[in-house]
Amino acid sequence: MNHTFSVAVTPTPPTATAAATTVAGLSLVNLAARQRMLSQRMILQTVLASQGDAVKLEEARKSLHVFTESQQHLQGTPRQLEAGSARKIEATYHGAQGVAHVIEAFISLVRTTLDHIAHRSARQADTLAELVSHTDKVLAALNTATTAFDEITKAKSDAMMRELSGIVGDIQSVAKEAKVVSFNAQVMAARAGQHGREFAVVATVLSNITGEIDGLTRKAMLLADRNKLAA
């Protein structure tokens, strides 16, 4: 017999400290990718818990806690993103083909299944079977979300590289002008002889500075090229 199981659950908002701990050190795309791994870990832990493993039951509850907090953080990111990226994430989760309802249903189903296991409910087997059958659907939803965050991250990285290249180009232009000024100053100092000695010192310092600028711009360009290759 095919059972349909659905329970509306309003998650308790995590504290700011707990949420920060959950997402600490992770970029949005890495956090979204971790959700895929956590979803599969929870299913495995829940299956083992259904076989009487109390340790796996507790581990599954902890995994669910982390998954839920991370999901709340990801779905709340449009508030911190620029307009275009915010619209993309909002559409990914809540648009016509949005995946939020699939992920929320998964969270609810995991929580309910764990409660049934803990209380040895007669519905344990049915909800567990439904949870396992939900695997492909939730993975597809999480993959969609990860792709959206990946595209946003790549677009932002590309924009930063274009800006960096523009800044480096401006610095190189200024450095070239400074070289010309330095060369002319050295010529004028040479012509002035004894009276141009202090002026010559200034010209030499300016020449050294432009040399350092050249070195820094070359390093910046190399860094930009490495980032392009890594993207």
C-alpha cells in the first residue's frame, strides 16, 4: 500500500551564535554543497536508527539540526546579496520551479521519522520507506540550489577580476607617466650640475618607486591570471 505522509512543522529559529557556528568558514556554494552530503548522511543514520541503533538516532538528530540551520541561512541570503543575485536565489527557492517546498518536506519527513523511531511507532516502517523514496527528489533540489550559488559566486569572481585588471591597468599608466617624469627630472638635474644634486636624489627615489610599482603590478596580473585558470 502506498502511504502519503505530510506534517507541517514550523522550525524554531536558531540563535545567532548557533547559526554562526553552523556556517562558520564555509562559502555559500560550499554550504549548499554540504547540504547534499548531509541529506544522504541523515537517511543512512535514520535507516540504522530504525534497526535499534540509539547512537545513530542521536547522530541523525544532530545532522538534522545542522541541516535545518544551514537551510535557513541559505534561504535567508537574498537579504545580504545584491539585487540580481538576490532575485536568482529567491527564484531558485520560491519561484515557479522553486525547490524550497521539496527541502522543507524532506526536513519535516526526517524529523517525523526520527520521532516515530524514538517512540517505536507502528508507522515507523511507512515513514522510513517514504523518506528513502524521497532521496532522488531532495538531491535534485539541493543540486539546483548548489548550481545557483555556484553561478553567483563565479559571476562575482569574474566581476572582481575585471575590476582588478582595470585597476592594474590604471596603475601601469600612472607608473609609465611617473617614469617619464623621473627621466626628465634626472636629465634636468644633470644639466643643473651642483645645484641639481638634491633634485637628482628626488628623481632617483621616484625612479625606484616606479620600479616597485612595476613589480607589484606584475604580481597582481599573475594573481589575476591564476584566478582565471582556477575558475
